[in-house]
Amino acid sequence: MKIKIILKTDRVYKNGRSPLMLRFTHNRTSKLVALGLSVAPCYWDKEAEMLTADCPDRAALQSKIDGTLTGFQKKIKRLEALDIPVNFDTLFEVKTAHIAGITIEQGFNEEIERLESLGKIHSATKHRYALQVLEGYKPTSMAMEAIDLDYLKGLELYLRKRGNKDNSIATRFAIFKAIYNKAVKEGRIETKQNPFSLYQVGSLWAKTRKRAIDKEDIQRLIDLEITEGHTTEYRQLAKDLFLFSYFTAGMNFGDMARLRYKDLIKGRIYYSRHKTQKLLSFQLVPNALQIIGKYSRDNHTQEDYIFPILDRAEHKTAQQIFNRIHKVLAKINRELKVLGEQIGLEVPLTTYVARHTYATVLKRSGVSVALISESLGHSDLSTTQIYLDSFENSQIDEAMRHLL
């Protein structure tokens, strides 16, 4: 590879100057690279390949020429040292542009857009809220690369001052960590050490109080009479949905809301969990069939929803469906709290208690955790363990009787 500095005199600008260029020659083929400089031909010494002594601004111009030339010479030496053939392809290799400068806001907004496009409105909403929380701490216009251990420590302190509890803080960090790691994986962040590896997000998770109730409590709820004069339009529905969840392997409220008549085939239920897309199927017990029969309409079609939560004609988009489910869920949980108080529960009754209760009752009956996990639609056993106590208090009490 030969390099020569030339003045391209066949091209003359209006000011009488011509462009200076580097001419690379390899295997009898030449390539010109503009230096971005121009001089009048009278100030160029063709033989010496340099500016004449009387050239205006000679020192500055010559410095730029020498700097560019030196840069290419160094690259040639580097290629040779690595035993890489020196040719036009290797010397003028076009590198894939590094997508630098992605901000926290950009990272979150891209993920929010992706989740919304998949119809995962609930997840998108959690990400949007997490972004709002981060904005309250420091401007989210800062580069993702600027995040360090001090930033994360300060964020935890900020969240605690806001009154957030351990699990709430852990949730925000888990979302943030996933966004950061995605940017690293895509090559949009260059980091020597991931700050989230140094900051143990998992240590923030705290055990929540037990949310399951007993079989006797379930029976009291079944026996509870809801009189017309002391109720709201959602109270009976709240009771029925809670029991339906319990009798259908802890079906999530959103999945119950989306349940259609076409999902029922010969006394079995077939549905896909909205959260994980995992397909589930099981035989409907008489109690569940009875609740379905209560809400069945003579003129319904296979596409109609079973429970009076969603309306096919009104709730069409993923956002409309999410908004409606979220609104009704709040009302259902408000009524469940009242029902729980009426049957003497100390634990606030929510739709999620039905799911926990189903899992706990099965475990107490000797059903394996693996089978319970499968019926709940969990992707791994560790998730199921969160629903279950490692040991029941009664088992511990019994064991301690052997101490003396």
C-alpha cells in the first residue's frame, strides 16, 4: 500500500484553490481520500509533497495533513501486526455505527411501545409508572451509560423517602435492570461492570404476609347470604368470581374476564393465560359449572364473554380491555373486603387470595408443588414457592412437641 499526498489541479474552485488529497495505491488500483483542505497551486511543492514555505497558514495546514497521514500509517502498522492483509477493504473498513447516547427515557419508551404492540398493556403501564418515578429522582434524559452504583444507591434512598416499601422498590429496580440489560445486550451501552450486578436487587424482596385463607373460610363465604337490601351491583359478582377462581385452579381475574363460551368444551375449560400465554385445561367441578350457569344467557354466542365484565361491542382494543378490567377489578376487590369482614376474616379478601388459597389447600392435601405449579400456569417452581409457606405453622407446632 503506497500513500501519496497530491494537489488535484484538474479541479479548481472559484477562489483559485484546488483540493488536497491522499492517493492510496494497491495492486495498481488507486483510491483518493479528500483531506478537506485546499490551496492555490503556487503554494504546493509536487515533488516534496508538501506546502511551500511562503504558503499562508502553512503550519496549521501542514499539521492537519501530517495528522491524517500519520493516522493511516498507524492503522497499516496495526493491521500488519495482527497479520491482517492490508488492502482497501481492511484499511477503509466501514464499522457498524455504535448506537451511543441512549437515554433512560428512550430505553423505557422503546420497551413500553414494544409491550403495547404485543397487547401487554398491564406490563406497559408498570413500565410507564416506573419511568415517572425515575423522573422524580433525576432527569431521565441522562445517558443510560451514566448509571453507576452511586446512582442506584441514591435511587433506593429516594424511594424510601417517598414511603415505598421493600417489594415496591424491588419491582422498580427489576424493571429498570431489565431495560438496562437489554441496552447492554444490543450494544447500546459500553460498560466495564454492570452496576446492577453490584447492586443486589434481589435483597430488597421481603416476604409478604400470608394471603391464603382456610377451607372453612371458603365454606363460610359460600354460605354467606347477600340480601338485596344490603348490597351493591358488584357484591354478588365479587363473591361469584372469587369462588370461581378458587374452583378453577386459581384463575387470574384478567383471565376470568376474558373467558368466552368457546373456551368451554364438554365440561372442560381451555384457555391461554394472558400473562404468560401458557395453555391450560382442566375439568370444571360442579361449583364452577353452577356459577357459569348463573351468568349464562339463552342468546349467547361462542364468542361472547361469560362474565358481565367485558362487552365485545364496546371493548375492542387491548387498551380498552385493560382499562375496563382494571376498573372492574378495583370495584370487585372493594366488595370482597366487605365480604371478608362479614365472614370474620382478619386478612383483607382480594381476588388474589383465591389463587393463593387454591394453591395452599392443595399443598395441605398432599399435592406436589410441581403439580400445583403446573395447574397455576407458572413457568417455574420458584414462583409457586412464593405462593406457599415452606412449612405450615401447624407442622412446625407439631414438630416442636418433640423437643421435650
